[in-house]
Amino acid sequence: MAALNTARRVVIKIGSALLVDRTSGALRQDWLLSLAQDVARLKDQGKDVILVSSGSIALGRGALGLPRTELPLEQSQAAAAVGQIRLARAYEEALAPHGITTAQVLVTLEDSENRRRYLNSRATLETLIGLGAVPIVNENDTIATDEIRYGDNDRLAAQVAVTVEADVLILLSDVDGFYSANPALDPQAKRFDRIETITPEIEAMAGDGVSGLSKGGMITKLLAAKMATAAGCAMAISEGSVMSPVAALEAGAPSTWFTAQGDPQVARKRWIAAMKTRGVITVDEGAAKALQNGNSLLPAGVRHVEGDFGRGDPLAILGPDGRKLGQGLSRYTAEEARAIQGHRSADIEGILGYAGRAALIHRDDMAL
């Protein structure tokens, strides 16, 4: 709970069973309005909020009159296409009275596995957050096939939390925490208030979900917890069907908290530092000093570019004396980097023929 009180950035995952009535297939409008109050309160506290929301297929299948049984891929994608419009509109209408602008962000597993797409997603989310918007993230079910799917929004939410360096991830679920066994089947199952470390014994306790709409079982939630906590993000599993579920969590509602393993920014820097580099950037004395002061690497300070690398690849950064200063993720290809080295950022568009990013390596993508 302390993690939520001090968090600067919070990711909240909403499952289909919370948004959509199981019997009618209609949106739970009152519940969504109460969630919007939660989001507005967190924003008023100065926190950034990102929502990862299921529900497009569930809403779309109702609109198209499709059965509640497992759908063929084509029908699932058709339902998602119809439902995504309804889902985005529902969030927009719920949050607009609070003066909050919403943005729809659709992703697939490829967007996190491909470093270039990952950086694009990260830059877009950071920009939206910086402008005060609340991104509504969902898997792009209209185009995703099995090989490029997350398959559940628990792990997607964890990936988003890692991407934006969130301090807290809240999984609003149809259960109120992690249990020693499936509580729907075992009345003796014990709920854990806090889990410091995910041990093999904890993993063995995970079972499948019991919801008729939600695909994510406890196994996927554990996988999400492992991903998030390793990146320095605390995670909570909490009952989400109650009104104002985040306020209920803050008030001490039953839940399970997974302890973060360190700081999210430190964890990201450690991840970058461990990468195998694909090229080398040599900088001048002025740039070396600027980097030590916490600035990004601009093209003007680059003396020499070595290697054949693409956008998003890790590069070693050398000072003018050849000493390694650190490494970071390039925002340009090797060919582009050579073309703009030594030039001012304002000249990039004239050199490349298209607008580029001001920094060759941004400080958030750099480990010194």
C-alpha cells in the first residue's frame, strides 16, 4: 500500500469480466464511472495513470450477436473491430467530465519484442503522459494472430508498466488476491497479503481463472508479477468488481501485493547496460561532460560512428580519449547517424529529408 501512496506512475489493468455484464453482454456503465473517479483522484494527486483494458471482443460479440462460446479467429477479430470503437468511446465519455483526455493505444507482442517498435511505443506513451492524457492500451486483436499475441492483458499490463517505468501495477481482477489454491474449488485456500519473492512453491499454487469472460488465470498474473517486480514495479491483485475499486484498495480491501525488486529506472538502466552492443559512438569533450550531467547525446557532439546497427540497437559510447562512458539505445540507424554526426539537431530534417528526433541517444535510454 505504501508503494501506491508514493507512486508517481500507476498502470491499472481492467479485465473483461469487470467491464462487461456476463448475462447481457452490456457495458457496466456505473462501474466504469466509478473507475473514472478513481483515475481522476490519482491524477489530482499528481500521478500519471495508464489503463490497460480488455473488453473489445466482449463488447463486440454482443453488438454482432455472436455466441458467448469460444469464437473462431476471424469472428474474434471482427468482434474486436466493433468493440474497440465502443470501448474507446466509453472511456472517453467516462473521463471527459473530469477534464481528462483519453488516447487509444493498440499493440501486439511484436511491438515489445521488436526494439524499434518498442521505442516507438515508449516514445508515444511518454508523450501522451507528458501532455496529461490517459492512454487506454489494449492488444490489437483485429490483426494479432497467435504468434504475435500476448494472449492475456495481465502480461500486456506488465509489459506496459516496464515500458513506462511505472512504480505500481494494479491488476483489477475477479478475485481479491493470490491464493494457495483456487478459492472457487478449495474453501481452505489461503490468501497472501504480501509476496516478497515468487518461489517455485508459489508458482505451484497458481491455478486457472474461473471467469466466463476473462482469459487470464493466476498463472498469467504470476508471470506479470515476475516481469513487473524484476523491473522495480510493485504489483497488486485486487477485487475489481466493487465500485471505485482503486479507492477500495487504498482503503485496505483484501488484496495481494508483490514487492518490487529495486527501482524501475535503475532496473531499466541495468537492462541496457547488460546488452551486447552493435556499434560504437565516439563523442567530443563537450558531449562527454553533457552526458555526465545527465543530458541526452545530440548529433552535434558525435565525432565518429562505427558498426552496422538499426534503430533501437545498443551502442557503446566512448569519450574523446577512447574510454567507455557507457552505452545506450540508438534512435537512428548507422547510416542516418553517420549522416547527422557533428550537426545540430535543427539540421536533421534538411540532411535526412524527414523530421527526426533531436537526440541520437536519449538519456532515458542510456546507462553510464
